[in-house]
Amino acid sequence: MKPGEFKMWQLLEKPTIKEQFKRWLKLQEQESFIWKDCDFESKGIQLLFRNYTNDITEPCMTIASIYLSEYLQNQGYLSHYLTICQRNPLGTSSHLKM
């Protein structure tokens, strides 16, 4: 899958962030350089993920930016998400469905 095809899939199917993230991880196995950065968006949440960072030489997952639409700001969603990530870094919690 090419980046343009991924964007079309996002626009047409409107997958959850979890579904987008799972697909991005699978694409990492094929061509990690092409998929080094990827934007995810769902229900007013926009995330930029990267498969690298400056201080780690091995492949890693980095959340480079988080944007919450105005109606989600100051509602506690980001705080809740970060709490879940700390408790369950693999994202298998049923508490948060994006």
C-alpha cells in the first residue's frame, strides 16, 4: 500500500485510530522508510506517529503531535488516553474506543 492509497482508505472508510494504527504497524514490516511518518484522524482527534526519534537508534513508536478539536479540548480526553497508555501500552483496553 502506498501513502496515497492509505489516505484514500482513511477518507473513504473512516477507520478508528486503533484500526489506522494497526494497519500502519503492518505497513512498517514492508517498507518502514516510506512509512516513517503517518497522520491518523478520527472523531476530532489528530495524531502524528513516527517510527523513529533522535535518541533511540532502533525502530520505535513516537507520538509526535496530538491535536484535539475545539469541542474535545478541556474535556479530559487526552488525560484519560495518557492514563490508559501508561496502564496498558499495547492499547488493548476496552475503556477507550477512538
